[in-house]
Amino acid sequence: MRRFICSILALIFIVGSLSNIGWAAKDDDDDYDSSREEPRLYVTSEKTFTGDPGESIKVPIKIKNNSDFDAKNISINVEIDGSNDIYIDGSGYDSISSISAGKSKEASFRVKIDENAKRSSAVMQVSISYENYDSYYTREYKTTEKIYIRVSNKTDSPRVVVKDVEFTPDKYVNAGDEVLVGFRLKNEGQNTAKDIKISLDGLSSEGFFLSNGLNNKIVAELGRRQTVYVYFELKSSDKIKSGSYPLEMNLSYKDEKDEEFEYKDVSKFFLNINSDKNRNSNLIMENIKYPEGPIGQNKEVDISFNIRNQGQTDAENIIIKAESTNIEGLVPKSVSTIKIDTLPPGETQEVHFKFLTTKSAETKNYPIEIKIEYRDEFLDDDEDPHTLNQYVGVFSQSPDDDNKSVPKLIIDKYNFEPQLVSAGQTFQMNLSFFNTNSMKSVKNIKIFLTSEGGTDPKNEQTAGSSVFTPVDSSNTFYIDSIPPKGRVQKAIKMFTVPDALARTHTITANFEYEDSKGEAYTATELIGVPVIQQSKLDVGEINYSPEAYVGESTPISVEFYNTGKVTLYNMMVKLEGDFKVENGQYYIGNFDSGTSESFEGYVIPNSEGELTGNVVFTYEDSTGQMQELKKEFTLNVIDMPPMDDEFGGEFPPMDDEKGGILKSKVFWGIIITIAATTTGVIIYKKKKKKKEMSLDE
């Protein structure tokens, strides 16, 4: 019995200890970031509701989970501020069990308006509390919204509503991109709205800010059933992080019959930032200069080159190292490491390193390794930096080795025509073969070229194949002999396969030769060939109406395609000509290979006659050069035809309170005319037939 009791006590102690350990681990983990699993709830339904005195109106509140995490235990409380004539009809509380990520659900309340209420406005405060589904910490979150309740006579008041929110090019944008946010407003009330003011809330230099224009749009008036379009030109910060960013559009206006009372409304919308890895930095080395001929012992060697950032964002913490791979023959004379804090896109910086050949340097090639490391904003702290490597060779010659050393055959110079080799094109490679020995000649020289695989890995037919092939010749050629310190020039025409990747490719020159005594030798030399992919933008047929009216907008639309193999950067499409425009430009940013887009803008002619304009495409190609393509269109502009004065320049309404078209004099005049004409024709045909019958008799 004693043993049984001891066992029970020991089990209770162990369970208690484990429980305490678990709670301690949970409480002491201060490094846990609960914001990583934070759901974000927003009210996306209408923000303004209108009712008449004595009416009970339904106020639906649509709540959207605009995050990647589920929310649970959602409580909604509402109360009215600023009015004794407007109050909650029933319970001011509702609940929702859960809302999944990206989904929406609706709560509903009723608001009562007193029978003696005058035209006024009140604010319904909406308080929302909810929890996350975190398996480690359960946190409570809160948010508040404002709903406007206004009292007015629906039969004679204006009602301006937001019909559409449009994003150009798209509400999913990248850091640093521009976006047009447009609002289509319609007056669905019965009276004219005046002094309409539109502005945005939520702008900041760290998120979205105005790239052009003012944050205050004004429309003088908007008649019954009329529509107006206003837009704001925004740009996202270069440092903005990926995620969804809420903004609010504030709307206020007055009634032409009661200008003292102001209507207000708020509409929320979201802009989403993608993490765009195509916008990272991209450093390249250009204009590498180093001694091309033999260098004697104890001589200074200067190595210089340019670093250019051809990417889309700043390169930071740039570390450049130049190190000799054999310090017995080549040693540094200057610092071997250079640091650059920042190199903005498109900028270039020149760097220099100095080396010294030693007194014991042999007659041989001494390689120098150049290594560049850098970071940018798209790299996390735990990610490895971007790297760039290049080797240059310094050929040192010992004066005592001419007689006892073997003859060396090297490529001391090479260049290309054109300098940048385009994929899918031919180029000429000019090579200079140099015999470094001052005493011995070389003969029976056989040289054959090989190239690495560097084609598009997505193309199964060409993946891994050689990038370069000779044209009208073999990849092997023969040189009879080269005298001491002599050179022989060779020009070879090569073809670059269309699927070659845009980077520096390597051609290996393999040497087999003999000295004057018939001794055989072999050697290899590397040739770096910079290959670029040509950008290619195809534009479809421009769609437009050949006739346009003065002062009226005419749509111009076109589809276009990136049929090349490289991304087009900072791409913009715009309308250009002697006319006004709506949605006249479309900023795309990075236009990836194999994708298509479309553009639609509106031209507003100023005068009659033939009007010529252009759709202009601009972008930067893979080399950073700005390219421009124009497509012309021609419109025949005529004056707007006059409308019937009976309707004041408009067609008669079909459903107004005065009877519309059914009580129009012109309408009934047309009907009577048609009826009389039809009756006359029937009577005429009957008389004619009767006369013909009498003649036959």
C-alpha cells in the first residue's frame, strides 16, 4: 500500500513540474512576434445611409478579413453620436463566430429616425473586437469605423455614391511604382449636388503619397443621374514592404436647395504591394584595364575597372576585393579591399588596385581574382549577399628564363565586332596570338575553340548546348609558326544561338604547338564574350472610331506583347498629340518576357478636322538604354450634331414623375403621323384594286 501511495505522489509531482515548465516557456518567450499571425478586419460596405423621418432603416455592415490569417470571436457594437432624433432600433450588438482569410461576412443593425426629425446627420460608431487563431498566443484586436446616418427627403435630395474604384495599371503594385486611383461618382438623388469635394486619407511618405496634383478634387456640381470621374496620381515608397495598405476617400457635397447642410461619406479601398525580386540591384564590371603584354620583374601593375548598377534599386554595402592567387610572383602594392556604401541605379564608379611583380617572379601568368559582394533591400539579414567574380591575368617574364624556359603561346588581345554580342546574331571575334619568348619560336600550331553550355534551361531542345558556333569555317585552325616576341592575328566569324542567356560566356582556346627542337606543348586560354538578349515589343492594331466629336471623349485602345527573352524595365504607355486626354498614361514598370498587356485611354478633340496622334511606348532594355516606339492614329473630328430642343439636348426620360415620353408632344406627333401615313396607304391600295377590277369587267 505504501508503495502504491508513493507512486501516485511521484506521478502528481511530475505532471505539475511539466505543467510549470510549459507555462514558464510560454511566458518567458519574449522574442515571439504575434504580429506575424495578426488578422486584419475592415468594414467594406457603404459608409452612408439615408432615411426619411419616421423610417426604420437597415444598416448592413460587411466585414472583410484582408489578411492571410483567420479571425474568430468577432464582436460588433454600435452606438449613435450627435443626435437625439436618430437611435439604434433594437440591440446594438452582433457577433460572428469566425471570418477566414480573404473572406467577408455581414452583421446587420436597424436605425430608427424620429417622425419629427429635421434634415440632419449623425455618426454611428462601430467597434469591432476579435481574436486570432494562433496556436501559441491568443491575442485580442480592436478596430473602429464610422457610419454616417443622414435624414433627408429622398424625393428632393441629392445622393452622390461611388460606383467604381479603378486602379491603373493595377491595385497590385511594386515598391516605387506609380498607380492611378480613379473614382466614378454618380448622383442617384433627385436634386443637383453642389460643391463636391473629394480627398484621400492615409497617405504618407513611408507608404503611398501623391506623385502629381493636389489631394483635393472639386466638382462644381453634379446633376441628377449624372456621372463624373476623378482620379489621384499616387506613388509607393521605394522602401515600402509587401502587404495590403488601406486608404480612405472622403466625399462631401451640398444640396442646391439647402446649401447650409453638408452631406459626408467615406469609402475605404486597398492597395497591395508585392515583393518584386525583379527590382533588385544588379552590378556589372565594365572597361577592365590591365597590362596585356609581358611584365618584367619588380614592376608595378595597375588594375582598374568600372562598377555599374544596372538594377532597379540601390546596391548597398559593396565590398570589392582584388587578390593575387600566387603571392610568390605577384603581391599587392595598394589596399586589396575597397568598400562602397551605396551605388544608386544607373550610376558608375571607377576603382583601382595596384600590384607589384616580385624579383623572383617566373615567366608565367599570375591570375588576379576580383570578387564583389553587395546587398540590397530585398535581401533578408540571414541571406547571403549577391556576388560577382572575374579573373584577370598578369603575364610576368623573367629575363633569365628566355633560354631555359619553354616558349609560351598566349592570347594577348581580343575584341568583338560589335562590342556587345546579341543572341541570335553573328559577330566577328578578332584574336591576337603572342609568343612571349624572346629567343625561341613556336611552330606547327593547332588551335581549336570550345564553348560552354549557357542556353535557356526552359528550352528542352537547346538546354546545355554550346552558345557559339563558327560560321563558314571550322572551330579548329592552323598557324605555321610564330617568331620570338611575334604575333599572329586571326578573325573568326561566330554565331550566337538565340536561346543564349544574357551574361558573359566563356570560349576556351586550346593550343597544341612545338618549339624549334620539336618538343610538343599544350596550353589553354579563356575568352570572355558578353552576350545580350535584344528586347522585342510587339504592338497590336490600334482600335478606335475613325470619327470623333469636338469636346467628346473617344476611346483609343491597343494590346501589346513582350515577345523577347528579357524583361523591359520602367515601361510606360501614353497618348501624345494636340488634344486633351483622360487616362492618358499607363505605367507598367517591369514588363516580363512572354506576357501581354492592354492600354485604353481617351482623346478629347479641341476642334474640327483631321487629328493625328500617337500611342507612345517607352522602356529601358537589358543594357539600360531607353527605347521608344510610336504608333500613329488619325481621327476625323466633326462638330456635335444638334439635339431636339424639346428635350433640352437630351432624350426624354422614360420613367420620370411627369410621365416621360408618354406625355411628350413630339412622341405623340410622330405616332399620329405614322398612323395617318399607314391608313392613307391602305385606302389608296383598296381604291386602286377596285378600279382595276371595274376596268377588267
